[in-house]
Amino acid sequence: MSPGCFQALEVAAGTDGEAGELLAQVQEQRLMGARKIVKRLRTLNALTTELTHQEAVDLAWLATDAALFDRLVRLRGWSTSRFGQWLGENLCRQLLGG
């Protein structure tokens, strides 16, 4: 879902029940994806021990928030490649450690 669509959905969810349900589904899908990422890292014995399981899930979940992309690319003028590099580096540092 593009950042603009996600923002529109968030606004609509405040007044429309169906939009609210869709937003809840999207958020749950993001959370499930974050859990899968952390589970895979743990299976590979790659997850840092400096984070609790929930903290690792929260960081992976946050990384998929369309607002991050929107703020840095659309509002601050970052290129999509620069954003991807920044996000990847930070996730590796946070989730893998070192």
C-alpha cells in the first residue's frame, strides 16, 4: 500500500467502519510480517541478544510503516535508494547487532 493510500485509509478509518476494519487488517498483516522476520532471524541464530523478542518484532513492524518512507522521501526529498539504504543499515544494526 502506498504511503498516500495508507494516509487516506487512516483518515477514513476515523469516520468509516469499513475503513477502520481494513486499517486493522493492514496493521495486523504488518505485525504478522514482522513476527515472521524475527522468527526467521532467530531460526538462523542471527538475531541479536540485546533485544527482547517483542522489541525485535516492534522494530521490524515499525520499519514497514509507510509513514517512514513518506516523511523521508516525499517530505524531506530523500531518494528511494537512499531511504532503502538507510532502512536496511538501521534494521541490520538493530536486529543483528554489531
